[in-house]
Amino acid sequence: MALMPEITTSGDPVASDGEGTHVDAPELRLFVMGLFFIFGGITSLNDVIIPKLKELFTLNYTQAMLVQFCFFTAYLVIGIPGAKLVKKIGYMRGAVAGLLTMMVGCLLFIPASQNATYALFLFALFVLASGVVIVQVVANPLISLLGKPETAHSRLTFAQAFNSLGTTVFPIVGSILILGSLATMSADQLTGAELDAYRTAETQAIVNGYLGIAAALAVVAGAVWLFRNRLQGERHEASAGLAGVDLLKRPRFGYGALCIFLYVGAEVSIGSLVVNYLMQPGVMALPEQAAGKLIGLYWGGAMIGRFIGSALMRVVSPGKLLAFVAAGAIALILISTNTTGTLSGYGLLAIGLMNSIMFPTIFSLASEKLGSRAADGSGIINVAIFGGAVVPLATGAIADLTGSLATALLLPALCYAVIAGFGIYARRPAV
């Protein structure tokens, strides 16, 4: 699929002449920044509801990780159809479609809570994630088009900062709203009707949080609809249904796509386990809500690291820096899993700082010299985000089999080892 369409305009906004293709609609930039903030925050909110649902439905770690599996499977299932939808109806209407789909996903938490059924929560998350995917299909190329080509990189970096801001803020607020229950019992102490009533009552906190998000999404969708005709003369380049798959035969690109799969999987796995990990007596023995608030440090580290990494890459080879931070992530996992107390807890949270530059750096290194195939390559890498579904599920399975979260974290460490290898492999410019 092609995510970077050709845009021409016949009125207002006006396409540039002679300086590359872009759209002169600066007032839309704030809207796109808002989209980055929203879908980043909603994605990280999964880290808060996982421990809540795990307790309420007495789940093991494998079952709890189905939250991430259902959420990130949307990238595999909806990615290509979502791009086709955006091509058909345009960016602005596509954004509205994505926002409304997200709103429906939020509203589906109501019947999920009333029926006290875990499967319904998973379905609601899949629908919510489907909307997120469509919004990402719109936001990623649109931010590059809303201005001059020579400043596209700075706009994208700035937009990603809004994404990181969302991943930092949402878990903190979510922990207060969702993990702040004062329940004096646990689900494993109840059965039958009492258990269903308990689950319905306790999941109401989740419902209230997502109802607030649904209301905000409705307002944003309405505002975007007012600008639905702002991109006049919009045109999209046609592409085959599985365009770009042949690029996986190129060693550099194929290796890079694998690393995107592993990176997203490792990042999501750690974020999903942070609350339960910090609650362990041998780590920080924190109550659920206090542990949940610290998720913001994990994602906030990624936000800060992006600014530091951006400066470092002016003087250090991106490949070498990628290998360094991947090795740093492995070191922090080993420190965390082989120590106790505060050092163990904050050692795991510090991995967020190492994660910061990985996605954009892997993406850029893998996409070097793709030329006119760059858009197809972007589409394949977008599908590779499906790693956020597979690796966390496998990590949860290891935790259940071994009875140890520390042992389970060795899988993300292995993922980072492969990424470090790619950094060394891609340290020189592509041929």
C-alpha cells in the first residue's frame, strides 16, 4: 500500500511549485498533532487496564496479554484495508472514520462491563485499535504534507513528541481513574452471581475512563468534519493489495522489518508487565495504583530520549547509536532481573529511555535507497507493528510456564540483541 500519496490542489489550500509536493494548510497541523497525542495515549493505556482485568477475571499472564494481542492484531488485519479506505474517501474523511471507529470501541466497554465478559473487552479493544490504525494511516503522511518538504523531518519529530506526551500522560491519569479502586476483596474469593456483580462494579472504572475518551473523540471528529473539504484536489496513487512484500527479499529492508516487529513487541511486553513487576515483594512492593503511575516514567523516558538521540545522531552514526541503546536495554534488563528493590524497579523503567530512538532509526536505516518504493516499504513496516501482538503473548506464556516475570523478560532482551545486530549491520550507508 502507498501511504505517501501525491497531492495536488485546485484551490485552497495551494500546492507548492517547484519545491516538492506539499499542502499549504498550516491550521491543520495542530489537528494532526492532536491525533498523535490521542492514539499514542490510548495505546499506552493498555498497560493500565491489563493488571486490572488480570485481577478481575483471575487471568494468568498469557490470558492477560491477549489485551495486547487483540489490540495490535488490528495492525495486521486493518492496516491495508484502512489505507485503501483513506485513499477512497480522502484524508480528512478518513480521519473522521478512524475517530468514530475509536469512539465505537470505547462505547463497547459498556456492554463488556455489564456482561462481565473478558471476551467482550477484547473485542472492544480490537475495534478501538482498528480506529487507531486508520488514524495513523492518515496522520503519518499528512504531517509530512502540511508544509515544505525540507521541514518535513522537523514536523514529524515534533508530532512524535506529542505522541510520546500522550503515552506519558494517559497512563498516569488512567492509573488514578482505573487502578484507584477501594475494593476490599478480590475476584478469586467470589463465585457465581457475586463474582459477576463484583466484576461489573469494578470494571465501571474502566468504562468511565473510556466514556470520557469517547466524548473527547466525538468532539474531535466533529471538528475534523468541519474541515472535510480543506484538502481540495486530493489525489492518491494506486497500488496493489500487497505492494511491498517483495522488498522483504532485500536483506537490509527485511532485517529492518524484522527489527520493527521485535522492537514493538519488546517495548509493549515490558510496558504491559511494569505494574505487576513493580508490585512484586522482591522489587518495590507497590500498591497497584502507585505502580501504575510509574508507567509514565517508562514512556516519558522515551519522549526525553528522542530529543537527546536527535542531537546525538548529528555526530554519531545512527547504526552505532542504535546498537548502543539496544545493548543498553539488555544491560538494564539484566540489572533489573538480578537485583531487588528500587534498583530493580527503576532499572526496568529506564529501558524507556533506551527505546526512544529505536523505531524511527530502524525505519530510516531499513528504508535507505528504496527510492520510489519508499511508500510500499512504509506499508510493510506498518504491518510489522503486529509484533506488539505476538511477543507480549509469548512473554506472558514464559511467565506462566516459569512462574517468574524476571525469566520472561529474557525474551525482550533477546529481541534487543537482534536489534543491536541490525545497528551494527546497517552502520554503513546502504548501497
